[in-house]
Amino acid sequence: MELTTVWFALIAILWIGYFTLEGFDFGVGMLLPVLAKDEKERRVMYNAVGPTWDGNEVWVLVAGGATFAAFPEWYATLFSGFYLPLLLILVALIVRNLAFEYRHKGDTDSWRARWDRALILGSWLPAVLWGVAFANIVAGVPIDATKEFTGNLFTLLNPLGLLGGLVTATLFATHGAFFIALKTDGDIRHRARALGTRLGLLAAVLAVVFMVWIQVRTGDLSSAVAFVVAALALVGALIANQAGREGWAFIGTFVTIALAVGGLFLALFPDVMPSTTDTAFSLTTTNAAATAYTLKVMTWVAVAFTPIVLMYQGWTYWVFRKRITTAHIPDHIAHTGHTGHAAVTEHVES
């Protein structure tokens, strides 16, 4: 296998890791005003993702860096052509991250409410725009002979792109609901399960339409298999959720997102950015790649450091694996809006 193919596959894996892990983080933020009925329940939702959200974001940084190093032409065309939506995503992620860090630094309800709104907006916007971006990347965009994107923002807001945004938003919301059901107990757990079923049914309908559209437009047998198994995994997740098996429900949406993203990359290969202007102008794993020496050095670096990163992140999830309830949020923390890290630590050690 050529190193260009290896790095295309590795970049796909990085995006799968990002969407499956950060996806439930987005979902939790998106559902904050729906699931949490009081300050203690809001603290429970923050604490559910508090120990891991920043580690989950590392995946997108590595994916962007790997694209820059392995496929510089792809990176240049993508980031210049998709500049505005990617800038909006970046700003939303910054605002969202600030909400995690600054919400507890004020003691008033209005202060906490403003940061809650920042978290909600900072979760919804990337959840939608990532879907819009990837739908356009796979389906193709206008690119000229100089590898320049010749469209604009409205070019990306086409029916397929908007459908892709709805699919990622509903899938992430379902993923987040199942995560809250898995990580909490009490009333919020039951509300998350009920909401997860409703969101999952909506996501299933939208996802099937989207995957069929992509498959007809640019897919092959491998992408078709990935999409079919992704759909079956989502059905399995909904069945498990109805049976009260939150762990299997969460695994089901995890597999759904992983295979759906994998199917998009399979449908894309060997292109990395197809051109709708002329297929001869398309960026491929060959004409967009870095030099063979660069790819060889990158491969050895990845072999050395990837296992370390995976083991560390896996250890983090293991340490903070137990359920969180409102009983773990002391009254003074709920009143003052503290981060609740002490409550989480107490819970994990108990």
C-alpha cells in the first residue's frame, strides 16, 4: 500500500475519532436547555463531559495538522475555499471552551446563563457546519485548473450540504443523549433516554436519505457496505435504548457515526476534493500529496506516538467511568456555580 493511501486512511481515522468522541460532547451542550431542569442538573451535565472534552478536541487538531503535512494541496484548497465556515467553527469552539472554563467564575444566575448560552451555541454551530463541510467535500465543489475553489459560502449551502448539517446535528444530539443516560442517574437519566429515542428516529430518517444521496452520487460497494452497517447500528442503538441498555445504545451511536464517516471517506477515495468544474481538476491522493520522504518521516512519528496518546486518553475515560448524580453536587457548588470537579473526583473514588 502506498504511503499516500496510508495517510488518507489515517486522516479518515482521525476524523472518525473526532466525530465519535467530540460528537457526544457537542450533543451534551446542544441538549443542555432541554435535559437540565435546575442548576444541579446543569452541573451534572457539565461534569459528565468535564474531564474529557478538551482531550476529545485534540483529534481535530491532529487531523488538521496531518492534512497540512501529508496533503498540502488539499489543505490549501480546503482552508482557503471553506474559510468562512471553518472560521465560524473555530470561533464557536473557542466560545464553547470559554464556557467550560469561565462559567464557575461568577456567582450570579445571569453570569452562568450567559455562559450556558455560549456552550449551547458553540455546540450547535460546529455540529451543523461540520456536516455541511463534509457533504460538500465528498460530493464535490467548483475547483479550477490552478486548484483554487471558485465558489462562495452560498455554493456550500446547497440542499445536500444542508442535509449533511442536519444529519450530523441530529446524530450528535442522539449520541449526547445516550451518553448522558449512560453517565448519570435519576430523573435526568430517564429524560435522556426518552429524548434519545425521539432524536434517534429523526436522525435515522435524515441519515438514510443523506447516505443514499451520497451513494448514488459518488459511492461504491465499500461505501455502501459501511452505510448499511451504520444504519443497522443506529437501529440497534435505538432498540438497546428502549430496553434500558444505555451502554449498548451509546456503543451503537458510536459505531453509527464511525461507519458513516468511514463511508464518506470510502466514497471520496481516491479523490480528496473532487471538482465539479472538470474532473481533471480534482485533487487526489496523488496530486495533492507531500513528498515521499515527508510521508515516510510522518509515518514513523505516528507509529511512535499514537499508541501513547491512545493509552492516555483511554486511561482518562477509565478513571472517570462512573455515573454522576445530583447527589454528588454539593448545595454550595450548585448555588455558586463552581466547576464541580471536586464532586466528580469524590464520585469516582467512591
